[in-house]
Amino acid sequence: MNTFQRLMVSRAEFLQAFRDQQPDNEWWLDRQTGELIFISPDVAAEEEHELDVEALKRSEPQRLLAIVPVSSRQAYRLMQQFVEQLDDQHAATVLSEAIKQKRAFFQFQDRLHDFPGLREQWLAAEQQGMSELAEQWLKQQGIAVDWQP
């Protein structure tokens, strides 16, 4: 029987970390507090966080969990699923063609502007899909998450 650590985590902040594909950025989840720690060469160390991450990694290596961003394959699949469930055949065709092109994510977002009513639907579907992927990933790490509003 698997036992999970229950942890209260900010959904908005975790999803920001989960989507972050910048190679120089690091996101860490504090398993003790649920706090998310962001490290980037673009942000001065004193502005980032109060914890000394390097010291904490040495003294309590199990406390911090490196957040691995969602794969582009998984993010692409969310776009596919969204397009597949559309009732508007014209929109489905246009968006399906967009995600088959180079720079699929950019093309999808660009073509989505042609269908203003679908933008809010996409944002809600993408948020729900990302939340589910994040919960699955956290469970693989032994964490059952309670999202903060």
C-alpha cells in the first residue's frame, strides 16, 4: 500500500513551474512547507527566496524536490485533445492543421485568435489538463497535493 505525503501547494505557482521550459531556471518544491522556490540567473539571489537552497540540499537532501517541467509531448497532447473535442468543425480543422506545422505551440496560439470564443475554453481545458498532469507527477514523487486557491 502506497502512503503519500499530503502537502498544500499553490496551484498557480506550481503550474508556472511545471510549464517553465527555460533551461537555466530551476524550481524546487519544499516537501516540508509546500513552498515553491525559483532560481534563475536573471533574478538576484536575495530577491528569490529566504532559504539557502544549496545549504539545504546538503543538510536535508530529501527536503527539496526538483520540479521537472511537463514534456512538450504531454503539452502537445493537451492541444490535440482539445481540438478533437471541438464541435465547430471549421475551428477543429484549422487548429488541427496549426499543430501539425513547425512551431506547433506558436501556430496553435496564433490560430486560436481567429476563434475568440474558443480561447477561454482552451485556457480552461489547458489549466485542467496541466493540473491533472501535475497531480500525476506529484503522486509519482510520493506527494498527494491539496491545491491552494
